Amino acid sequence: MHDQQLPPPPPPCEAPRAGFVGSRGCWIWAAVALLALTAATCVTVLATARSRGGEAFEQSVGLRDASTLWSVAGDFRAVAADGQAGAVYTSQGRELLFISAAGLETGRAALSFAPAQMRCAEFDGAPPRELLVTDRLRTVAALGSTGNVLWKYDAPGDVSDVGVGDLDGDGRDEVGIAAAGHLAALDDDGRSLWQTTSMGDVSSACIASVGDGGRPAVAAIASDQTLVTWSATGTRERTAGPQMRQLVRPLTGDPTVQAITLCILAVSPPDQSVLTFGLWAGDLCDCGAGNWLIDGGAPVCSADTSTKLPWLAIGTVGGEVRALEQAYPKFWRPRQLARFRTGPSPEVAWLDQTSAAEPTLVMADGSSVTACRLD
């Protein structure tokens, strides 16, 4: 019997020549590599910009491109923005920095504490607006337009959140303070309206039209992650939950969402990495599966809503900022405008200027404060 001759092995892939690949196998591998490269490029497109020495924010793909208007390098932690005055406020240690909408420094003020959270507020009924600041320890203070202290409140426990809003209809903002073992409401001049220890540790507070009959009320999240509303006089009204985590100031500015008065950020245990964004509209608290989910990867540390458009910005402890837009008229659904990678625990604020068609997103992450426009 003759030995059976095996067919010769296939020729190896030749090195690519000018304009073609040397075998069908190489064509296939080249096509696979090209598809993988294209997919990776489509999934994540990073765009960075630097200005005035500030740290770059890396932007992932979204519905809009983001361009950096200006950036100032420094250990900036808290941030707030006043669209009426066209001003941005930020803190660096125990110093308050004033920045114009164009990114120019307009002043500084020395403080006796280091702000970790800021809110613009209307305390005297006349422009420009004032600032409410806290070091997230025991100090809450109202500051004038030059950084002068108008009043100061010493909380009995560490402060986790502050909220502002017109609670009594006098055209001036009151203050809700969430602290360890303590919830308090202050008048526009810093006088105590009422306080309670019945909620245990309070993680978040907001003033919005969520009281009985749609009246302004203080909404707060208790230690058991339930949401409780309190009237202007300190009467406990309603409870919802559980699994609530953080409140965002009222959503306004768009006629199609006027019924939506409060945005609620809730967590899904046990890892607290998935955020449910719920709504409180009039007498309806909807925090179930009908709202949308986002895998944040880390707890939310800051959030702000635009008063000009139904846009929401959130910052996470892990170092990420997401700009989101309401996609449907009466319910929030996920539509990502832009996504940024930042330093840990960024603070966010929208600069809503009347002269600009759309708001500007301002972020501070401990390495810079940066303003971005979503094109």
C-alpha cells in the first residue's frame, strides 16, 4: 500500500502589500480589527480642552459636544452660579473666589471656615443674590455679594446638606438644614423657625412645593432612607420611601414640566451603585420602575437642575459628571447630553444667564473650576 500524501499546508498570510491583504484570512482579521476599532471609537470619544492652565475634563460621547469656555487651576471645592448676575462663586480653602461668566476673577474674600457646599439664595429681596455656604461640619452661613457674613448658624451635628426656597411666600428664601440627628428650618435672617430630632440623621433637605395642596414645604430624607415633608410651621405631613438618598432643588423653567416640583435621587441596595431618579409632582410620589435608572458606579455627591431648561447635572464620588436632559414632557427619561471624567467628588452648578440661549455647566473637583458649554 502506498503512503497517502497529505495536501500541502495553506500558505502563510503574506505581509500586507500596497493596497491589499495577501489572503482571505488576513482580509477577515483586518475587517474584524477595523470593526473593533470603529466600535471603540463610537462608544467612547474623548475630547479634552485646556484654558488658563486648568485641568482638562475628559468628555465621553453624548447627544452634544462640550467645549470648555474657561478653566482656572486650583484646589477649588464648592461652586455656585448666579445667572442673573452672570457670576460664579467657588472656594479654595478659607477663601471665596468671585469669577465672571467670562472666566475673569473679579474678587476674593477671606472666611473663617472652608466652604464645602454653596447655594445661591435671595435673602434680602433685592439683586444681586446672596450665598448660603456650609463647611459640612457645624457651620452654615449667609454671605453678601462681597463675601461679608450676614448671619451664621451653628448646627448641633455635622451638616450633610442645605436647601433654599421661599417657604412662607414673602419673596425671600428660607433655609432647610440636614444634619446628624437634626433637621432645621431657618428664616431669611438666620432665625430658627423650627427644628426636630425625630428623623435621626438627615442626609438631604430641599424646599419645594410638595406640601399638602402643593404648598411649599421642607422635604428631607431620614436615616432610614424615607422621605418626609414638613410644613412651614414644622408640622410633619407625609412620608414616602424607602431607599431615598438625595434631593435636588425644584425643576423649573420649562412649561411642559411645571407639574414636576422635585427630583429625588434614590439608591438600590446593597451596593448603592444604581440610581433611581424619581419625581414628586403635587400629591404623587413616583419613585418606582416607571422612572429611569443610571449605573453611576459611585454614590452621587452633588446635583443641580437648570432653571432655563429641563437639564440635570450630577457628580459622583468616583469622579464623574453627567449632564442629562428630560426626554418626555411629563416624566424624566435618560437622555445623556454629555459625560465628563473629573477628580473625585466634583461639585456642579448651572449658570443660567438670560442673555444665553442655553445654560453653562460649571464643575469644581479639587484641581480646577471649569465652565463648559454644551454645543
